[in-house]
Amino acid sequence: MKRRNGIILSVAAVCAFVGGGAQAESASEILNATGIHGGLIVHVGCADGELTAALGVGESFLVHGLDADADNVAEARENIREVGLYGKASIDTFTGDRLPYADSLVNLIVVDARCESRDAGSEILRVLTPRGVAIVREKGNEAWLSRIPHPVSRIGDDYVMFAKPVPAEIDDWTHYLHGPENNAVANDALVGPPRSLRWSAPPRWGRTHEELASMSAMVSAEGRLFYIVDSAPLVSVWYPAQWKLVARDAFNGVKLWEKPITLWNDHLRHFRSGPTHLPRRLVAVGDDVFVTLGLDAPVSRLDAATGKVLNVYGGTERTEEIVCHDGVLYLMVGTSEGERFGEGLSQRGEPNPTASRFLVALDVESGKELWRKNAKGAEFILPLSLTAFGGTVFYQDISGIACLDAWSGVQQWLAKRPTPSQRYGWSTSTLVITEDVVLCADRKMTGQASEKVPAAATDLKWGVTCFNVPSVSRNGANELIAYSMADGRQLWSAPCGEGYNAPVDVFAVDSTVWLGPGFSQGYDLETGEVRKKFSAKPGPVGMVHARCYRNKASTNFIFTGRDGIEVIDLKEGWAGNNSWVRGTCQYGILPANGMLYAPPDACGCHRKARLQGLNALSSTLPESAKGKPVSEEGRLVKGAAYGNTPAGESASEDAWPMYRYDAQRSGTTGAAVPNTVKLKWSTRIGGRLTQPTCSGSRVFVASIDSHQLHVLSADDGQKAWSYTAGGRIDSSPTLYKGLVIFGSADGHVTCLDGRDGELVWRFHAAPEQHLIVNHGRLESSWPVHGSVLLQNDELVFTAGRSSHLDGGIYLYRLNPLTGKMLACSVISHLDPVTGKQTGKEVRGSFDSEGTISDILSADDKSIFLKHMCFDSSGKEVPGENTQPHLFSATGLLGEEWFIRTYWLYGTNTGAGYFRWANMTSGDSTKVPAGRIMSFDDQRIYGYGRVQHSGAWTGHRGDSYHLFCSVKVYQEPPRPAAKRGRPKPKGSARKTFIWSQKSPLIVRSMVLTADKLIVAGPPDLARKDESGRSFSNPEEGLAALAGRRGGRLAMISTNDGTTIREINLDSPPIFDGMAAAGGCLYVSTVDASLICLGEAD
């Protein structure tokens, strides 16, 4: 079960690498020798970059080359661009002693340079992942190599190699509840409160909050992370699910492989209603992954490194739970939910219940059946109760807790304990096995009002709903009973309670037992005596009830889901809230490898501050992340064009000089575009593109993932010049007096001469060089958005991701002509010393202070970062003094159209299940909102969901319209709202000047002097009779992906009628149009930039 060589390398294979030969062959030999199948590779002393490029050819690799010579860097970049790998493989200048990476990030480092620092070996070991390998040219590095504290092997005449061992302080998480023993406690001393982002990966959101969670299972073993996720588009939950199994490197998030899952539980099953077995269908042990690749599929054994199928175990079809222990698979085969009822049940496409259900033990290697036992009827085994420890197997059936010999299946003892005959779909007992004691928490045989409930005599019945079922008690009493491992006799008992739509938490940490939901006292494992008491009561959290998933723990902490990831220190008690990050519904979080893994959620709470995506979080802050403003010293690099660029005039009204035209991000220009246009030119750029910016005879557009800025002739689309940055350029460059200025994800702001691309200046905005991995690319912990802001002839931008992570978000002001730093302040809502949230949080608000980064906007006096407002000195302006402006709680660049996101022109948004659709603009609740909007001095034009009663539920509001409304509503003050739950009427009704059904799905919008121009794919999806799915989902998805072409429409601003429509070969990217010089420039989904101008 453990096939990877680990630190035992093939000397012969590496000799082939150092002996010369083609670079592709050398790269292959390196990878074969080290056993590295994917992850992050660093090449120090990359020279011309040919070997660097060869190392990055595989789909599962991200490669970074470093060299001290600027000419080498330029040549290497060009060579990698020529083979089409730039971005996936990238090159940077490096002359320092400290490698520019977060701790434990790099899987393989190849050193072909002389390292002057005496601490080079320690530095290499710092950045290597556990099991990571270094191959080093010995000449010039002898001194520091002699101090490596781990075995070093000589390879041929020139090279040596060594590996980083796995620290004893970290742990895997192989099963749903840690291991086969079901004790959800990581034996991990390094995992702790989330303070620093190590990596982030898609999707940014779960598909839906009201239905089945989009993440079903997650486990980790041998430095890899595996999970089952629904990757269907977020734009509508009515599209069919697209389930898949994904493998990533656990330390840097680089995707290793993925496999489709053909059939899963219906994704429209009601939220908070199970089924309990989904997270038990995935197990990873050593170099093996065991999984059911479908609801009705047999168990498959996969190679963890490659995803290759090694075994398919016959006769295991319809397996619901997998436990692996000591080379044996213990499988629950057959349907646990044989009888279901409730309003939340949806089972489209699911197979019929099985007639039989059994527990079977199989040898992992041969697949041979060792024994089996009935698990149905009078011997019905409760879901999630199957465990294994030592030479024994345990489970709870409807008669009690059973102990079996692991090799024969012969029962050793049975501790009788009845269980209720009916349960909610999420409900089951909790069975935890320790060295000498068996712990079982289950409901007592009394209901919510202390009435007796019937005991199960056969298969359980399941209520599938998150709400109340009259015949099933929601809050019945629970009790933990401890049994002797040896003979099943009862040792002690204690009261306990279920979580919110989640089974009881039972954590055995060393010799102490902690019980949910309070965790305020620890019980002696052997006697049940209270050994420790402290206050586990949280500070105020915005949520009114806990999250609907199991909590997790480590040797030092309990991580609860009352709102976000609250931390209880097992020595000191309550340690603090972290409401800006949470686990996903029905699964929660995963603590392992010294980090917390937080899957994507579909939550409406804390949306302005909530982290997005699948995030790996460390408790260790970078050296500089102390929340203090940075010094200007050493940050500005002056280029060859510094001081030699003639200061041009400001862009004319006919230009499009920045993202969405101006500092307000209005998407509106005074320029005119003719009603009749045709294609003037089309130039393929490649990759994901930004919205273009235009001035004079030049058009500027960035290819986001390849780190490149491209400049084209506005006349014919010919490429004038290009520039490669050190990281992603995620949005439009800004044009100012003949200069091109943009930020990049490596934490820099770059200023170029707009005529020829010569460097004027480059400013290092990140407090230090500290690279992590974000969505498959290396980025700084403090990235800068591509689109920097100009306000009153000053350049304004931020560097950072979250006001709660890595010291916060740095807000800068620079002189745009010289790059001189004028001011810097820090937006932080986490005390860097105590780790406590500094922002206010009010119970029942579903919200808290804080933000994640986004593109800035401005008026003449204020800077806006989403809902936050700052004056010219960088000081935050109180919310009551904020002026209405365009923003989105989740970010203007979010193109996925997650159900609980939108743009608005106002001052703030609500949060939580009942309030996420509520908005304010000062005292008014009539606020223009939509998926995309443009505005002038008086009016807002937008494309958004039709207002309806019950807006907070989201999915019923999937009818769209084009609209025009007043920019700011004036209405008399309203009386203060009464306390209690708001009435389910959504946000206030808006009065539209006009509303029209759109002829297309509007993904881009520009408002010109006399018309509204919209473009996007055709709207081809059609609802079926149920209203809960599409009759032609393939056609609808093809249109969304750009495979059915695009359409562009000219719309009258007077009444919304269509003036003219034209077809496009490809639809625009989201918010991908600009108008200038009488032409329309469109960045398209097929990676081209096109120009539409006046027809003959």
C-alpha cells in the first residue's frame, strides 16, 4: 500500500540526468528518479530555461526558475513562451539568500547555481515539503552541503541529493473522521488558528446552500489531498451535477489528477439532511485511494500519485462506507436509507434501494473475501458506526455495540443499547475507539419533551429534510457511554448533545474526552471524572446557530463551526473567533499536514470578508506580517526609461484609460459608437484575457495566466510589443500620460513607457517576497490587482488578500510618474500579537467587520474597497458617512455568478440566509443591483435577476431582465424595525424606469453617449415541466462555454428596446468590452481581441 520511493532515490536514473543529453530526457530522468509525480518544482540557476520548461511539461507540475543574471531570465522567459508554457512555468530574477517561498511549499528543487549563503541548506529544507527532494550541483556548495542534517547521496561526479523527512509533529487524515478509529482528532502539533494562506484552489463557491453540499468528502495521506466535488457551473443549480474526484498536493495545492464520477446523490436533495454515508465513500491510506466512483459503483483502488486504477473489487457495488485498516477493507455494502420520507427528498436518477445490506471484509491486495455479516433488518448497522482498531472491528447495530475479531468476523462481545427507529437524514450515533475504551454517543430513548420514542426493531426510517418532521424528535437527549475494550462492560456515562443537524462530537485527546456541543469540561477516559474545566463560551458570533457539520480537533485545539472556525485551546479555553472562514455544509474542515483545509461554501454570511475557494491555512505568519506599514527603502526599481518619458496629456474622453473607464468604475463613456458596426480586425492573444484599455492608436490587454501584457495597434490589431510580469495580471492596465501602469500577483506594480514597453519603474508592494500557490499559479501572499486606481493624479492600490490574513491588506499611494511612495496604511481586523479579531461582531447579524481584497473605486474625495471607505490619508471613514458607489460584496472580478452574489450601487449589503439579498444606500433600501451594471450621473443600467418575493432563497429568482433605474432613490426615513426574524419578502421593491427581457445572457456591458451596448452568449437553456431542471442542459452549457457563438445588441436608453443585433464568433469574457475612438473592443472567450467599427 506504500509504493512511493520517498527519500530513497534511484542513483542510476539521476546519473543519466547529470550525464548530459536532451533536456526533455534529463527532466524525465529527474522525475523518475525522485518519484515526484506532481507539484511545485524550483530550478535555481535556470540559465536559458530549457530544462526548466522540460520539467513543466506534465499536467501535474508547476515550475519556477530562478537566476541571478537578467539576460538569462529574459532568454528563459522567451524560450518558455515559445513552447506555450508560460505561467505554468515561469522565471524570475533571484539574488538573495532567502528563497521567495512559504515554508514547506516545494516538492523538488534543482540547484544548478553556486549558493553563497552558509545557510543555503537550511533554506532549502525550509521550503521543501515533507518528502521533498533536492538535487544540488556540488561544486561551489561544499561548505553548506556538509552541514545538511539528513543523508546526502553523491550522484555521479557533480551532483548530490537529499530529502526532507516527514516531521513527527504532523499527521494525515485518512478517513472521514481522521482514521479507522473514528476519533476526529489530528495527532498534529503544528495545526492551529488560521493566520496565513498557504494555497487556494477552485471552485470559489459551492453551488447551492439550500440543497446538497457541493463537497462530499475529503481525506489526506502521504502529502496529498483528495476530495469529491460538484464542479458544474455556478450560474444555475438547475444544471446537472458534474461530480469528480480530485487529487492535489497537500502542501501547495497543485492539481495532480482528477476522475469523473458518473452518478451521485441528487444534488437537489435538501440541505442539512444527509445522507450520512457520502463522506465515508473516500479513504486514502499510504499510496492508495479507495473510492466508489459512482453511487452504484464498486470500490476501486487507485494509485494516489497518478489516479491509475489498480483494482476494482467485484461484488462491492452499492458500497456506502469504506474503512481500511491493516491491509483489510471493511465495507458497508447496500442501502442504509431503505425507507425515506420528508419534503427535502430528491432522488432523480438514483438507483432503487438494495434488497440486502452487509458488512464485508476484503484483503486489499488480492480482493479475497475474508468474511461477511448481515447488516439489515434485526441486525441493521447504523451508518458511520463502523470502526477498526488493532485486531478488532466495532459497530453499533439496533441492539447495541458489537466487537468482532477483525480477521474472522466472530463476535467477541455485545453491549446492549437500543436506538430510535426514526432519524433525520443527518443523524446517527458517534462511535470512537481508543486503546482501552470504546466511546459511544447516541440518543436516549426519549424525545424533545421527554416522551418515550420507539426503539428500532428493523431498518431505520429516515426523515430527509432540514426542517422539522412531526414524527421525529430534533433535539432529543443524548448520552455518552464508555465501554471496556476488553469485554464491553459499561465504565461511565455523561450527558452530551448533538450539533446543529450534526451527530454528537466526541474527541479523545490523550486520556481526556471532550464532548459536544459545549466542550467546557474534559472527562477522564477511564473513569469519567471531570479532569479539566474552562470557559469554552465564544465571544459574540454573527450566526444564531452552529453550522451543520461535525467539528474537528487536534492534540492542542478544538475547531468548532459555530460561525466560522472558532478555536478552543485545550489548555486555556476559548481562543477566538475566525468568522471570515468556515467549513462547507455537511462536511466541515480538515486539520492535517500542519494546516487547516477549508473547502468552498455556499454561505451568505460574512460575505464581504469571507475567504473564497478551497483554502489551506497555516498558523505560522510570514516574518513581515506584523500589521505595520512598510518602509519605502529598497522597494522602487528605476528602469531604463525612468525620467526619459515625456509626460503626455491625460487621456481624452474618447479613450478608455482604465478598468470600466473611470475611477468610479462606471462602465460609461461619452464617446459614440455607431449603430451599424462590423468586424474590423481580430487578433488571437491566447489564454484568459482582461477587459482592454485604449488610448490613441494603442489597445492594451493582459493574458491573465501567462503573466503578459500585450499592446496592439488600434488600426489593424497588429501586435506592437508585449511585457512579461512576475505574476498574473488579473485585470485591465491603467493608462496615464503616456504610461501604462498595472499590478501583478507577485506583489509588484509596474510602470512602462506606452510607446515601446520600456520599464519606467517597478514598485515592490508586498512587505516581503513570500510566494504561495493560488489557483495553479505562484503568487505573493500580498498580490496587487492588475487594475490600479488613479485619483487626483495619484496612484492608489492595495497589496494583500484579506484583512484577517498575513498581517492584512496594505493600502498605498504613489506618484504615478516617479513611483515614489506617498503613503501606506494597513487594513487589518486581526491583532497580530493575540490573534483575536479586532472587528465587531453582533450575534444575529450574520456579519462582521473585515474584507477581502478587490479592485478599488473612487470619487473625488474617497477611496472605496467594496463597502469600506477611506480618505486621502488612508484612514477608514465610518460607514454612516460612506457615499453610494459601485461594488460587490464578493468582488467585481467574480465571473462565476454564484447564486448569492451581485453588484450594487449603494453603501452596504446584508448577510445571512434572510438578509444576503438586502442592500442599503444610506437610509434607502431601494438599491440598484444586478449581475453587471453601467451608470451615468442620473441613471443605472443593468442586467440582473427579476425581483420576487422570497429573494433570499435565491434559486426561484433565476429569471433575468435588462433594466434602467434611478441611480439613488430618495425616500423618507422609515421607522426602526421591530426585533425578531424579518418577514420573508426579500429586499425592498425597486421602481424601474424600464425593464425588458434580454435577447441574450448579458456578460458584458458598455454605456455610450446614446445607447447601451450589451453582449454575451445566446440564452438557449429551457426549463422542463418540473421547473427544477433544464430540458436541454447540454445546449445551455455549450452556450455558456462560448461554443454557440455570441451576440451583441444595441439597446435604446430611452425604453430598452433593441436597436440592432449582430452575431459574434465567440461571446465576450465577463465584463470584457471597451469603447474608444468610435470602435468597440471586445475580449472574447476564445482568447481573441476583436475590434468592431463603423460599417461601410
